[in-house]
Amino acid sequence: MTQFKKWWGNAIHKSKPFFRKALSFAKVWREFSSILLGLLLWFNSPILLRMLDPTAGIYDAGVFQIYLFAVIGLYILHGVVRILMKLIWPTTDHYLDNQFAHDFQLIAPWKKLKLSVSIFFALLFALVLLARVL
């Protein structure tokens, strides 16, 4: 047991620089988290679907799978769009990352509500469209 503890402590100590670099990368490129989440859901979808419906096939075109694929597609497309924004038009990405939260606090409450509900329904509409396409 002591050898295992020593090995585990050594392994954690050696992996700290990797986790620091990964964390600093994740702070700059947060968009990859949605792609990673989408891919994680994709690879675990057979397990998730079997938990919901034990008779479902691995890639059954059932009701649950269509919406799962739509959510996965939304996450992946969100990440791709944010990466393209950062590469093609960095000013907008910088504004959304640094100044949008401050500007949002300055607007009137009814405008905040209108913007928040508009974003919510735009995402909901995108999810419904993706579900129809899939």
C-alpha cells in the first residue's frame, strides 16, 4: 500500500505541469469545452440511451437519440463558431469575453429580459431545427 501511495503521489506531482498548461489553454480557448462535451456525449450515447430504454439499439433513430444528436450538434457547432470568431474577427470575440458582461449590467431591466429571452428562444429554435434535420 505504501508503494502505491508513493507511486500515486509521484504521478500526481509529475502531472501538475500538464494540468497547469491545460488549464491555461482552457482559459484562452473555452470554446473547446463545448466540442469536448459534445464528443463525450457522442461516445457515451449508447450507454445513455440504454439507461433510458434498455431495448434501444446502439444507434437507434428513436425519440431520445434525435434530441441527443441535436444537443451534440449544437455543442459542436457552438465551439466551431466561437473558434471561427476568434480567428476571423477577434474584436467581437474580445468584446464578448471582456466587455459584454459590463455593458449588460448597464442596460435597463426590460432590455436585459428581452435580450435573455431572445437568446434562449434562438438557441431553442436552433435545437429544434437541428433535431428536424437529423
